Amino acid sequence: MAHVHLVIGSTGAGKSTYARALTERERGVRFVIDEWMRELFGPDQPKNPGYDFYAPRIERASAMIWSVVRQLARVSVPSVLEIGLTERVARAALYQKAADAGLQLKLHCLDAPRELRWQRVEARNVERGATFAMAVTREMFDFVEQMWEPPDAVELDAHEGVRVDTSLP
């Protein structure tokens, strides 16, 4: 059975770049929640969307992603998930889903200093290159920063975890 790779980190940590390279290396399929949200719900997004708009749509898109991941695993195709999960409780729910499905999950935690990450986000907002999914404001960045709960050693060990410092060249 193929691995399911979960790539996590706070905003601007380099998740998209890392996930793209990991997907190539593993010859797998990459799932990015921001891309799904933009394509599925972007045209219907109200002017000032908030939690009430995003939360149920993220839940539905995540359920569809998980359905496809399970199908891919049955045919031995690895999946690379870049689906948020900034909080431990959300990751724990995914770990349980993977265990219930008999899937092997490997955790990849990316990190870089906060100001470097914000610089990356500002540049991405302007350049709108390959890893751009949506403009991120400073308010959004700070909101996610408050939610971000990095995995501890126990969580990393339990899921074949690796911690990657993306501030290094």
C-alpha cells in the first residue's frame, strides 16, 4: 500500500514548493486544499467571506480529497496532502482516518522564521507564480499564526515525521 504524506507548516513555510518536489520524488498525486477551494467555491465567494463561508466548504472538499486518496492507495499510488491541519486535534482526526483505512501516513513539518515567511507571502502575492493559490493578507497570516500548533517529538515519532527548516538554502 502506498504512503500518504501530510505536509504541514504555518503560512509561508514552503509547503507548496516542498509538496511539489515530494510528489515528483514519490511519483504521487498532490492535493492542495487552497486550489480545491479556489476552483470549487471561488466564483461563489461573497465579498467578505468569513468562517461561516469557508468552514463547511473546507469540510466538504476535504471529504472528497480523502475519498480520492483512499482510491489511489488501493492502486498503490502515493498521495501528498497540503490541506492545512494547523491544529493538533485536526491532525489527530486525520491520523485516525488513516489508521482506520489501514493507510501508512508520513508527516512532513516545515518551518522558517516568522518574518521570513511573511516576506515570502508578500512576494507570492505580487508574483502570483506556480505556488500562488490566493492572496494572503497580513490579517490572514496573523490569524493562522495564532492557530498554528507545531507537532511535538511524540507526534513526529508516531508518524515517521521529519522536521524541515526551509530557511536554509
